[in-house]
Amino acid sequence: MEAKFTGRWDDLLIAMERCVENCGVMRVALTDGEYKRLMNPSAMDELRRRMSTELSERVMLQMEWSGMSPMLRVYSTVQRPAR
């Protein structure tokens, strides 16, 4: 699943909720400015504060590069039920 960070925390949190619901991995494309903003420890703290306790326990965040573009990868820690 891929998304674009619009600079609005609420949009990012909604996308993270969908990632958890789908038990998947989501890559969020970032501009250089958004990447620099999220690399600031206080911005990451703000993001974590805005996450519900349930969401924060169900995702892992990782900053990465895809080619020349910065990305935020969101991993769901929820396992898909066996079929």
C-alpha cells in the first residue's frame, strides 16, 4: 500500500489505521521538506503523541530512501489470521 504525506498528521494517522486493518506494510512518499520535518525528534514525538495507544502498539515506523525519494515505511505488527 502506498500513500503520500500531505503534511497533515490526521491524514497520516488514518492511513496508518488502514495499514493495520490490512495487516500490511505501507510506504508513504515524502518530499525533502517533509522528510526533514519527520527526522526532527520533536516531530516524531508529536506523531507518536497523536497516535492512539492501540495504534502505537500495532505499528513500527522506519525512514528509508527509495531511489532518490525519502519514504516513511509503516509496518503493521498485527499478524494476519491463518486461513
